[in-house]
Amino acid sequence: MKQHHKLARGHLSTEDWEEAALELIANQGVGALAVEALARQLGVTKGSFYWHFSTRQALLQAALERWERYGEREILEQIEAIPCPQQRLPELFHRVAQELRTHQVYAALLKALDHPQVMPVMARVSQRRTDFLNKAYREAGLSAAEAINRARLTYAAYVGFLQLHFTLGIAHLNQKEFDAYVEHTMVTLIPS
Amino acid sequence: MKQHHKLARGHLSTEDWEEAALELIANQGVGALAVEALARQLGVTKGSFYWHFSTRQALLQAALERWERYGEREILEQIEAIPCPQQRLPELFHRVAQELRTHQVYAALLKALDHPQVMPVMARVSQRRTDFLNKAYREAGLSAAEAINRARLTYAAYVGFLQLHFTLGIAHLNQKEFDAYVEHTMVTLIPS
DNA sequence: CGCATACCATACGCGAAAGTATGGTATCGT
DNA sequence: ACGATACCATACTTTCGCGTATGGTATGCG
């Protein structure tokens, strides 16, 4: 039973390391995830790390899976709870447009799609979200053929925007411009 | 005068290294660009490399700038040569949809947006292309506000699709499905 | 003919980060 | 009270890829 009151003091748990790893990834990218650096940031040394994890890859894997589990749930469930199908897509666009932290991690992982451990996670997440969009578009009245393509287009636009906005600094929009952009995408991509 | 008949044989030129670097980047990503590996692939050793380039970064920089110079020119110039502005956007979509090699490099660089040398190059390229799209949309009749947002949306969709298709293997479309997708994006994103 | 230049091979130095070995301290259960 | 367990520090070894040093060969030029 690993239930030994970790709230007590000073001691770090496995989850603490995973959270810290995600934090570091969000800020400095996957490439910057080094064990000595992370340990320093947590005020400890490697000795601590290698007690919790067998290897560096293990930490990355754990952090990614953690993000994959807890990163989506909320929004998608809230959207599915909306009774009127016609209202789901607009609400989804709005909600997504307000997140930040989640997008930071997502953008950081997109930049690191090179990494063999990151790629499959992103593939799964993207597949699920595209499926979700597909369903939403069908419910909004599009045909099967239209819905799947529109879902791909929409999600591609989302992914691409993260790159352009966060990583590349293109479209460095202020709040007003950003709102206008979101409005434009909704008008363009959501069937009336 | 660096004109010493390099055609002779066996000897490599600076451009040969740059091309080989781009080839390797297209296939295995920026992270795999190591000098010893590249040298092996060219049938020589490091000794040769460090005669042509002072450092590994220098090669990457040269390869990136080379790609930046020669990668775009063709298509954009061809599009601008089209007399009727209304026809430019459809033609652009079609032409882009047929490229391959260019997209492979572009996708590989997108995966490596982490890298400090890659990022500014991609930022410049993306900015120019977005500007180009913006102009095209204006000529197609959109208002200034609409054109800029539609340009962002279109280019974001392009970037995102490369990620989903090439890197993540989502939307693993065959030719027929791909054509249908392109057609859908044109109908959705190009003003009638 | 012979030297200079261009191109390449071989062998080594070196720094950064991963992983290992080992020992120290605090806390908890009994 | 005391031993076991959980957590962490320190010092070390290993690996990998960059860069350097230096010497070898071929080709064009005077």
C-alpha cells in the first residue's frame, strides 16, 4: 500500500515528478527534459529521480500518459452533456478558444513530434478528437462524407493555428483580433 | 575562383552536403542530422565534412537557407502569373496538393520546430505564405478583415494537415479520399 | 618536375547528460 | 526504542557526438 501520507513534508511523489515534467515541457519543450535539470528545479538531485523512475524515458512516458488521461476528459464531457446537438459545435469552439495551459502543453508536444515517444500519443489524441468532431458535424446535419472531411479540416486548422500562434509567433493576435479570428473560423467551418 | 571542375568525380561540393542534409532531414528528421552519419551516407568521413563546414550548425543553417530560397519560388511565381485573380486560389490549392518532396521537408521541419535554428526559418516562410494568401483572398473579393483571417485559417489548415497526414498518420488517405478532401477544403475555404 | 591547393582519412580530446553504486537521514509501524 | 522502508545526496562510470590535429593523396598550375 503506497498510502504513506506524502502530504507530510519535503518528500516528492511520482506524480509530483510527472507534473513537474509537464510543466517543464510546456515551458521549454520536450528537448529540455533532462533529469538533472528537473531535479534542480525541484530542489533535489538525481538520486531522488532514479528512486522514482528507472529511466528518463519512463518519466516521459508517464508524463505523456498522464497528460493524455487528464487533458481531454473535461471539455469533451461537458460538450457531450449539451442537449441540443446544434449548439455543441459553437460551444466547443468557444471553450477551446479559452483554454491556455492545455494548449501550451499540446503546442510543446507538437513541436516535438519528432520524438518516438511523443508521436503515438499525439496520434491517439488527434484521432479521438477528430472522431469527436466528425460525430458533432454529423449531428449538426452534414452528410457522412462532408462530416469526415470537415472534421479533418477543422482539426487541422486547430493544430496549425497552435503552431503559427504559439510556436512561430505568426498571427500574434491581441484579444480583440483573436476573438475576431475565432468568430471567422466559426462562421466558415460550422454549418448554419 | 572556386571553379575547379568538381564534375570530375569522387569529390563532394558544399552543395552536395546541403542537399544530402535536406534529404536526410526529409527522411529521418532534423534530430537525425549528425555529421558522422551523414558522412557515412555519402561514403566519406568527418574529415571531409569539416573541410566544407566549420561546424554542424553551419551545415544546418546552410541547408535551411537553401531550402528557404529554392523551395517556394516556383509555385508562387506560377500562381502570380495567372491573369484572372479569381482563378488563382483554386489553382494554388490544386498545385499544392500535388507537391510531395517539398512537403516532406516542410513536414520534417514542422516536427522540429523545437530547434532554435529551424524556428525562425519557418516563421519567415509561414509569414510570407500567409501574406500571399491574404493578398489572394483580397483579390478574390473578401474584405480586408475577412481576408486576413481566412488566410490564417487556410494556412493553419495546411500546416495542420501536414502534421496529421505525414507525421501522425491520421487521415491516411488514398488518392480518391485525398482528392475528396482537397475538394472539400476548396469549397469551404474559397469564396465563390 | 614539383609545389600548392583541394579534398579526405585516422586518431584523439572533450563536455554533457544518462545511468550506477553506495551510503545517509527521517519517518513509521510494532 | 529500533529496525525497516522510503527518500535523497554524492561520487563515479559510461556513452555519444562534436570538434581538432595531423597527415595522406590527387590534381592543376607554373
